Amino acid sequence: MNKIGVILITVTLLFLFGGAYIFTRPTEIPPREDNAHEYFWGNGCPHCKNVDDFVATWDKKDTITIKKFEVWNNPKNAEIMKDRFNSCNPKPTGSQMAVPFLVTPNGKCLMGDTPIIDFYKSL
């Protein structure tokens, strides 16, 4: 194959992959709301159910705002979670993103049912 053919194939691939990226990336990630806890969970996740069960019976549940984002079946919510996880400093225990995942209003990141429940018990 000659140089022009290689260049044309390379440029074509760049346009295809660039176009796919532009049209599949999330359009807008909502900004953090003041005083809202952002809780990311997965439908069918047993650890998420532990958090949900605790919050349902927690006597202080009406004193805070919890925005819930289901991420296993909602790609837009999964992108929001990825953005929030990447902004955590320091990263929560374990370096890989997983549910349940909580971001507090002051930006603290917690992952796993026990750390989240323990955090709520401490409020």
C-alpha cells in the first residue's frame, strides 16, 4: 500500500472514532447541589439494599437531602458517578469505582455499605 493510502485510511479512522466520541459522550453532567448527598447505587446490588434498608429506618433521614442515581441501567448516571469518583481526593477505600458510592455535600467520598452506614450513624 502506498503512503497516500495509509494517510487516507488513518484520516478516515480518526474521523470515524472522533465522530463516535462526539456523539456518544454525555452532554452535560449536573453540578453538585448544595447540601445534597449524592448516592449512586445499582438495581439488584445487595450492598446498596443494606444502605437503603438503613436509611429507610434511620431517624435522621428527613434532616438531609439524598439524591439517588441508579447507575447499572442508566448510562448517564454512570457517567455522573465516574465524574464524581474522579474528583474524589482522596479516593475512597479501594481504587476501583463501585456501588454503593456516596458523595457528601462537602465532597467527602465513601464507598461500600458499611462506610456509608457508619457515616450516617455519625451524623
